[in-house]
Amino acid sequence: MKALALITAAGNTDVTQWQFNKIMAAIAYDLELNIVFMCAGVEQLTNNKIWKCLELYGVENIFVLEQNLYTPQNYLFGATKIDTNRLQQLIQLSDIIIP
């Protein structure tokens, strides 16, 4: 099963922790996981080290919506830039959307 997680919350908040916990649950169920950081969630790539452990769990498909102002060299780990067309494709190909 394919799952798509949309990370939209900024900062170290309860919402951020909740999003992270949902992703860890998806990993535990061995779902094929794509993660898209978008809107204020892109800030997570620059200041929240909690996401860096995703590589340890084998999550390789990490994306950032290109409409955001951050540049890849600011990210804590590699994320591939995508546009809204690619985001729509990911949504259509996913069995589960994790908001």
C-alpha cells in the first residue's frame, strides 16, 4: 500500500509531534511512504532534527513543494523539489493520505 504524508505545521509544536507520530505508525505498518513538506511545514526541514531519523527507517521519498522559499542547502537532509503537478500525481497514486 502506498501512503502520502503531507507535513504542513511549522515549529516544534504538538501538531508537529502528531504528524511525526503518524509517520512512524505508517513506517511500522511497512507502508510505501512518500512525504511532502509544504506550506509552513518546510520550516521543519531547516530547524527540526526529529525528521532526520527518517533515513534510519528507510524513508527515501522525501519531497518539498517548490513554491516554498527555502533552498535545498538549508535542509537538514536531502529532499527533492516537486511542483504542484507532481504533488497531484502523488496524491492520485496513494492509497492513504496522512494529513
